[in-house]
Amino acid sequence: MQTPLDAGSRRATRPSRARKALALITGTVAVAASLTATSVGTAAAAVRVSIAPGSEIAIIAKRLGPHSASVNECTVGFIATDGAGRKVAITAGHCGRPGEQVAARDLSGGNALIVVGRVARSTTPPTKKGPNGALEAADPNVPDWATITFIKGVPISDSAGPVHPTRVGRARIGDPVCHDGITTGWRCGHVVDVSGHRVLTDIALRPGDSGGPFIRTTDGAALGIASTSDRPLHQKPGGKEYSEFNDLGFILRAAGLQLAT
């Protein structure tokens, strides 16, 4: 069941120096990567996978056969706990719909995907076809987040690689920040604008980076998860790029979760 939208989250906030930049990506494409997996295993092999901030996940959009599927490839944002103390993952809402199976890469080698859980809740902006033919967000003020619950026994870590969240923070214009995605890896930049639950940065993202964790480098605060990129709107290589993130505090309050650290 989709999360009800809070009317307050859709209300426009104050304009700023970067409002023109936000307007440039009002209808940007979501950065999930779609692909076909030729080998999809079962949760019995879950000991061969690992879930942590920045790790790869594949949401199964359609089963094509007993061992193949069409999937949306995304990045885990943060690990949180629910009211019962169970660990869940947070990623971008456009990566998958409630009830869809979630798989992770088999770390023992090969390209096999192992089913580890399901999308529990998801909210994502409605889409429309843009002038370049790509799907765009029709209303980017609609939140873009999802939660994933896991099969018992799946290894889950609260931190990994460069991502060691210390607390939940609120992004401020000018903050030095970094993002971890399965496509672009660890990339850094600055916060350009903040509007409600939406945070604009000058970090370049690519398909597959959706849902990835967004950290302030000065104090390690967890700020949000990756949502969209304006890269497809650029006609010339080397142009300035912007990306948008959803505020983590907003997501945790809406989902009734606490950040795991």
C-alpha cells in the first residue's frame, strides 16, 4: 500500500538564489537502471549477499521465467529500524512498488541475483514523457522513497565503505556533501538549494545511483537519498549538472523509522 502523501510536503517553500536551477530539473528523469537478469536465485542462498548503505539492489519488476527477470537496479540508502526493532533499508521510491521482490548480487561470483526481501512501502512522483522521450517527474514535490523488509538471516550492516552515518542531519545551502552510488561510486559536491524535503546539489548522478546515501562530510550526518538527475537535459558534454535528493529526516518521520548507526 502506498504511503499517503502529507499535504504539507507539497507546499512550496521560500525561493532562493538557486530557484532557477531547481526549475531546470523540475521534470528530471529518475536514475534507476533497468536490465534483464539471467539468473535469479532464492533466499536460501542469502548468506552469500550483504546489505549496507551504498550496496547494489535489484527490484524485480517482472519475472520472465524460472530463473530470469526484468529488474530495476538501484542503491541502498540507509539502514533503519522499525518500532519492533527490525532492520529495513531505505531507497528511492521509483525503484519499485510495494510487494515487489528485492534481490542482491551473489558475492560468491558470477552474475546471479539472490532474492533477499520485498518492497514494503513506496511513494514516487507521477511520471510523464518529456520532450526528449524519457520519463520525467510530473510533480517533483511528491516524495520519492521506499522501504525494504528482509528475509530472516540476510546479513545487514549499518555502515559500509565511506558511509558511516553518525546521526540524521538537515542539509543547508553550501554544505560539503558526498554521495555513494553503484554506478558513479563516491562523488562529492555542495548543496545548492533546499526546498521542503527536496535538496539540490551539484553532484552528477547516473542510472543505478537512485536511492544512494547522501552524507555531510564535516560531521558525517546522514542527509538524504538520491532521487533524480538533470543529465539527460544537457546537450553539450561537460555542462554543469545537478541532482536532487530527498531529505532523510522527512522520510524517517513519514515511515515511522529510526536511523540505525
